[in-house]
Amino acid sequence: MKRTAKIVSIGETRTGRSDKTGEPWFRTDIVIKWQEEEPPYQPYDCQLVVTLCYQPDMEKLKEAMDRQTDLLVTFYPSTHEYNGRTFNSINAYLPAEYKKQQEERP
């Protein structure tokens, strides 16, 4: 599922290091908004808090928010079962140009 959305706000980036692998992790919460239009109903605004689990390019995100740039956000819903209970999640992905380029490791 894809939607054209705008960034409403950007939270702080939190970082840490995985206890198991020792690899660094990043987490940034952003709020996106889009307008849903389903005939015969009136258009309505939808907002969603999206957690980015990679280090975003904060300058590009802030610029997109300031300019109210339309972003094509891709959503992937998933479901899994554990101990007889069903769990749902929705992963959202921003365009690749908003992901910070990582330095190559030797």
C-alpha cells in the first residue's frame, strides 16, 4: 500500500548498541499526514507515527517538513502468530534518499 504523505513533526534520534551483536541501532519517530478519499464519504486527514529504524538524513527530513514536500510512503502490513495469539504490525518505508549513507567498513 502506498500513500503520498507530508511530514508533520520529527522526534529526536535515539541511538544505542545491541547487546547481542554489538551493532549500533538508531530510532527516530516522525509523524506523517495524508488525506484519504473514499467515495461517497468526505475526504478526511489521517496521521500516523512512524518509527524509522535506520539513521535518517535529518537535514533532508527537516527540509521536506519545512517545504511540505509530498513523500511517497510505502506500507507493508504483516501478521504473525505466537502461542495462539495473533500480532499485527505495519512497516512504513520512506524513499531511499532520506536514508543517511553509511560509511563503508574496512
